Amino acid sequence: MATNTAVQERKNNNIARGIGMMTQVYAERAENAEIWDVEGNRYIDFAAGIAVVNTGHRHPKVIGAVKGQLDRFTHTCHQVVPYENYVKLAERLNALVPGDFEKKTIFVTTGAEAAENAVKIARAATGRSAVIAFSGGFHGRTFMGMALTGKVVPYKKGFGAMPGDVFHVPFPVDLHGVTVADSIAALDKLFKADVDSERVAAIALEPVQGEGGFYEAPKELMIHLRKVCDEHGILLIADEVQTGFARTGKVFCMEHHDVVPDLTCMAKGLGGGFPIAAVTGRADIMDGAAPGGLGGTYGGSPIGIAAAHAVLDVIEQEDLCNRAEQLGARLKQRLAGIQETTPEIADIRGPGFMNAVEFNLPDTATPHPDFANSVKAHALRKGLILLTCGVYGNVIRFLAPITIQDEVFNEALDILEASVADARAELGD
């Protein structure tokens, strides 16, 4: 029988070290919110493949849809021999994405591709080249994705010059002393000092920053960005790759704001474990690129399309938006109780079931990444998979499948509480 240690050694010998790994647990099988490794150990999954299996590992309806598609065809390339299911999924997303206007959609394979294509579409539609993004944001590991991303290590370090005409402004995080007014002032200064607003094609942001630390964009900022975009002919891009598909209590997180983006990027939860991504936006903007300017050999794979249809059905039929609100409320309530005896907890946040806890040194504003990593390590030893994030690495984010069973969820919360206590004991606080 294989062991995690043995497979890890083979990994080290055969896979480039640039592929970072958060655990050394090698999966053998998975079901809903549980994973079993090659040694037979069981884990509760509070990562969901980084918000991919919102509908759980191997949801029967998703697997059934994929098996049905396998019996028909697996690949023709939509640009060569198209298929109706691609068109149907575009119709569904056009109806679901926020905005009371005509929309069109393209399909690609990954979230990074979605971000890249949103920039291409924005540039083609506006005839402008510059793009503004935010510090702490994450938009992928391709070169334009890295350029948009507002974090150097590990995403940009060592890869040389990034594509030009990309600018960053601070993202408002009260906990870190950056207010909405600071962000607005920085944007105004950017227009005065670095880039003419008439040369800006788009402003891109995540409605809740993912890798950056699960900080939600304040409504005041969103409203201001929409106003700025309208005044200067700039397009607003919402990167919903991690926030989409019921994770925040809405199908799309932008539904929480009184603001509608011009372009929406999505991936991860759309495929329920199968690769598919999309950009949906205003029809006239989406048509800005000439035929052949968009697409890709695997874009809108028949397998991913079939899975996505099933995911949308499950979200509706199982009322996962409401379920996300319930689970998030229970998690935050439990964390609030833990906070009473854990002064390292500086903040508990997040809409729906996209939640996070941030750790600082007690009674200070100094990030405490060692505490976050200690909690994660103790939890893993007890059978709970957690993820850290944030510019300082001091945030634990919670991304369990929204379909997680109540008894498994309660077990996970008990492990989490015990792991926080273990971290306090280990670090002598």
C-alpha cells in the first residue's frame, strides 16, 4: 500500500518545486465533505479544492451528468464542431449574472483565462489599454493574471517584468488601517500622477478578496467605482472566480451590492470539480473582439459544460444560497465563542459561507502567521483540512462544501476549537 511519505518523496523527485502544496495528504477517494488518503485516513475537507466543489465531492447529479456526456462525446472543440449545451449554458449564465441588460458569454478553462479574456474584451471594446486592480487581489498565475494580482510572494517573485499598463490602488481594510477614503484618494491620485483616466479600459476587483485574506469590498467602494467607471467610460470587471456559485449566500457575490459590473469572471464552483470558466458581460462589450480573437481548444469542454448545468441545478434544487447563509452564521457564532478565550483572534468575517478568522499578536495590530499555521497543523493532525491566506499569512479561510452534512460540520467545529486551544498552548500565549 502506498504511503503519503513515499508518494511525497516521488513528488519531490519528479515534480517542479514551483507547484506548492498545502498538505502532504494524498487523496485516494472523496465524498461530499470528506476525503480519504492513500493510507485510509479520513479528513473533513474545509478547502473544497479552493472553493471548487461547493456542491461537494462527487455530487451524484454532477457525476451523472458527466457520465451521460461521456456516452455521447468528449471533445469536438466548440470552434470547430459546436454543441447546443454550450449555447444553453450561456443562456443560463446570461440570465443569472447581475445586470438588467442584454448579455453574452464565452467559455474558457480556468479562472486565470477568464481574467485574461476579460481584459482582452475590455481593451477591444474600449480601444484603451490600461487596467487598474487592487493590492491584495489575486487574478491568476498567467502573466496578465500576475500583473493584476496585488501580491508579490509567491505569485510574481522571480518571473521578471510583468505586462505594462497595469496599476494598483490600496484595497480598503480597516483592520490594517486602510479606509475606503484612502482607496478613493489613491485612485484619484493615480489619475493625476500615473495614468490618464481616458486611457483606462477597466477596473478589476474581487468582491471578496480570496488569496488576499477574505476581505469584503465595502459597498461604499463599489458604488464609488461604478460612478468613476460611468464618468470616465471605464468598464468594471468583477472577478467572481472564488466568490461565485452560492458561496456567499448569493449565486454571485455582486448581488450583495447595489452595483452591477460590466464583465463578470467565473470558474471554480461552476464546474463542481471539472474544469470550466467563463466571462459574461454586456452584449455590446462582449462583441468588441473580432471572430477568432477569443476562445481556446478546450474552452467550454463538453464535460465541463455538462457538469456546470448540473451544478446550477443543484444550487437551485437544494437551496444552497440559503444553506450557505445558515452554515456561515453557525461557523461565525462558534468562532465568536472561541474568541472569548483567544485574544489572538483579531477579526471574524465573511458573507455567506465564505468566512475567515484573522490572528494577531494579543492586544496589537501585528499579524500572527505562526498562530494561523499552528492551528492549521493541529487541525490536520486531527483530521480537518484548513487553508491559510492573506498578505501576511495570518488568516484561516473556511471553504467547506455547502452540501456538508450537519454531523460532519459539527465534528469539524469541535476539531477547530480544539486546534485553536492547542495552538495557544504550543505558542505559550
